[in-house]
Amino acid sequence: MSNEEIEGSESSDERRATLVRRSFSEGGSDGRRPVPWWHWHRRLYNWVIHFADTKHAEVALFALSFSESSFFPVPPDVLLAAMSLGVPKRWLRFAILCSIASVIGGVFGYIIGMFLWSIIGEWVYAHLGFVGLTRENFAKFQGWYGNYDFWIVFTCGFTPIPYKAATISAGIAHINFIGFCIASALSRSARFFMVAGLIGWKGEKVRHLIEKYFDWLALALVAMLIGGFLVIKWLR
């Protein structure tokens, strides 16, 4: 169906949402090009994005953000960005919803690590290693938590380092729960408010830049933040 046909058969809001989904799927194509079956990551990405132009978008955003904190491989940023681009005036609502769901999901991951890991750990290593839940990752986190528990959770919550690995391993290590919640709330909110706010403010002009450079920007900001605290500590 051409864009002209879409314009004739849908309301302006529906048309905008449809075109937004098309701009996100397949790297900006019209969404009609078939995806090879072995490109599971792209098929999963497209499946997530399609919720942006449905009446269940907010429910899907909440569910995605919650599940990504413990097991789902696709980050909620992709759906959050599509929804913020489709309805810019609601970016704040979307960011708050995404942040709350992610923190709750992080608590769920913490509970899994604290109470269930001895039962399900081996199965997870065998079947969910592709989303970052590997024995090697957990060993690294366990070694770091002794001195840097707050910063480990904060860094994973804000950067592309798998947040799910941090939430579960934090429960395994029994780090301070209040500190865990504060670090999760600050980092996840900062990440999602940045994504939704920039797209709600500048729209399509910044979408491609965020998709291409967000991971590096997030790492740089965390490095500067931690570096600043280390400098303050050194000066004292």
C-alpha cells in the first residue's frame, strides 16, 4: 500500500504512527521487505516496534521494560523512541512508565538472584547466555560488588552493559537492597528520560544519532561521572 493510500484510509494520528513504525523497522524502509528467518534479532526487533502503532503500546512498553530487566534481549529504548516520535507531547509519560517498569523488573531480577538462582542457575547458563546471562559475566559482577556495588548497578542501568546481569547478580551477592533500588531508579530514569526527551524535543532530527551513538554517549557520561567522584575523593 502506498503512502497516498494510507493517507486516504487512516486518521492523521494512525497515519503518523504507521509511518513511524515503518521508519524504525528495516532501518528506515517501508516495512514490506521480508526478513530472512535466521535474522531472529531483526524479526524480534520488528515485532517489538510494531506495538508503537497499536492501542496496546503503553502496556507493551511496560511489559518490555519490566522483562528486559531480567531476561528479555531487546532493550525498551527502541519502543520508547518509536512511541515518543509518534506522539511527542507524551514523551514524559512514556519515560516515567518505562522507568517505573524497569525498576520493578530490576527488583524481580534481584529476587530471582537471591532466592531462585541455586535452582535455575545452571539452566539459565545453558539456555540464556545469548542475552548476557553467562557464567563469566556473573563471576565478574561478583568480584566487583565487594567495593563498587552502587556503581556497578548504576553503570549497567545506564549503559549498554546488560542490566539483567546486574540485577540477578546483585541478588546473588546480597548487596544492600535500598542502595540497589536507588541506583536502579537513578540510572534507568536518566537513560529513558534522555532517549524520550531528546526525541520528543527534536524528533526525527536526533533519532538516527541516538540509534548510532547512544551507547558510546552513555559510556562516556558514566566515565565522566565516576571520574568526577574519584577526583573529589583524591582531593580530599
